[in-house]
Amino acid sequence: MDKVSKADIFLVEQIRAGKDEAWSQLIDRYQGRLLTFARARLPQHADGEDIVQETFIAFLKGVHSFRHECNLETFLFAMLRRKIIDNYRRRSARNFCLIQDVYDSSPEERGSDAMDGFVAPDPSVSWYVRKDEQADIQRQALAEALTALVSHYKKSLSFLELKIVESIFYSHLTNSDTAKLLGLSANRIGVIKHRCLKQIRQHISDAQLSLDPESTEFENLLTEVWQSQRLSCPKRSTIGASLLGTLDEQWSAYVDFHLNTLGCHTCRANLDDLKRQNEESDHPRALHSRFMESTIGFLNKP
């Protein structure tokens, strides 16, 4: 699973203790990728900066609720997505789709309201702080099953299978859309999906959870967990290696699929941020100063 590292745990503890240096370090580490993500979703660059500032403030206000169930990047992006959705709701932009919008199913398959289709599976930050014990147990079991599945595909270089299940459970594409996307028969897609679900169902059975594997809610929950945990997202270092052309050919092809075919916005933000790091500019330091000045008052001092 996408657990928080020991370094991130230490950083969060330092922020909880009111350490200015730790907070400055977090801003410096994440502002670039968060800004890239926000600016790609919002009409004005200034809007993106405002949303990222709000995200940092929200993090500080809720830092004592952070439960170490995911890494800091995943947590911050979840908060940022919610801020962007709230921004569009205020503007009544009902045709906005934030996750994987490069391949659209028909209106009959997706539903008539694009925003509703996006909001439904979005776990939001509350996913990490929810106190419903049974829901947490279900999600934990599904996350473990999916993590094992994805890890197996990556270690065995079974990238075709990974692309199929990622398209279905992460991007929520239909079998027919996945078949068209990958140039395969719908029957082959169905076989691989069935095999994947069989493994997951066995895990659910072993855990004795009250989930109906045949229900639509079950598959929606799989999508929610996959998106929340970003189970198939390549590491930032892997994206960097792809950018430098130093990745194995099979891995490079998969990263390209994840970034440029599915269009994972979080990973694309990381890619664009890595590209920007090679450009000489004082602007990131100016933004860092702005974020520090505007958020430091929310840092809890001992």
C-alpha cells in the first residue's frame, strides 16, 4: 500500500510541533507539483496559486488528523482535488472532469452529468479520516488485494494485464472502451477482468467481509480505493527516469501509457514539475515565500 515513509512521519511530527523549518521544507517539496496540477485545471495561473495556498492552510488546520494511511503526496493531492472541485462548484462549471479525461465513454455509460460522474468515486480527504470502522476494514482489505495484484503485474512485467485492470478500475472505463483503447477483443478484456476479480473475491472471502462481489457498488468501491491509494501510479523517481530516457523499454512504455494515454493528472503534474526544475527561474522561490507568509500563522506553536 501507499504508506507514509518514516521521513514523512518525522516531517509531519515536526510540523505538529510547530517547527517553521519543517513547514518550509514541506512547501518547498510539494509546491511545484501541486501548482502544476492546479494550473492545468483552472483558467488563471493566479487561481492555481490561490487553490494551492488554500490547500496548505487546510493541511495545517487538519495536520493532527493525518493518520499515516498514505504518503504525504497522495494526501495533499486529495486535498487539492477537493479544493478544485469546490471552486468549480462555486462557478457552476458542471462539465468538468478531473480524472482521466482523455478517453470518454458514451453518455449512456457515463451518465448525463460529467461532474456527478467524477464526484461519485472521489474519496476526498475524508476517506483518510473516516471513523467508520467497518468501511475502513473493507477498504483496507481491498487495498491489500489490489496492491498485491498490481505488485505482481509490475514484478512479472505483465504490463498488458496492468493496463487492462488500471483502465477498468482506476479510470472506470467499460470493457468495450478498454478493448478499443488497447486494440484487443472485448472477450479478452472480459477474461482478464474476470481473473482479476476472482483473486480479489478470494481475498474478500478470506477476510470474511460483508461485501457483495457481484454488485455495482463493489466495483465502484474498487475504483475508489484504487484512486485513493494511487495503486498503479509510478513513483516520482520512475517518472524522472522516464523523462531522462533511462528506464527499461517495457517500463518506459507503461509509464507512457499511464501518463499520456490514461492521462493521470497527478503523475503528469509530477512530470511537468520535474521538467520545470531544469529551468532557471526565481519564481518558485517567490511563491515559496508567499506560501510561507500566508500559512505560517496557521502553524500550531507549542
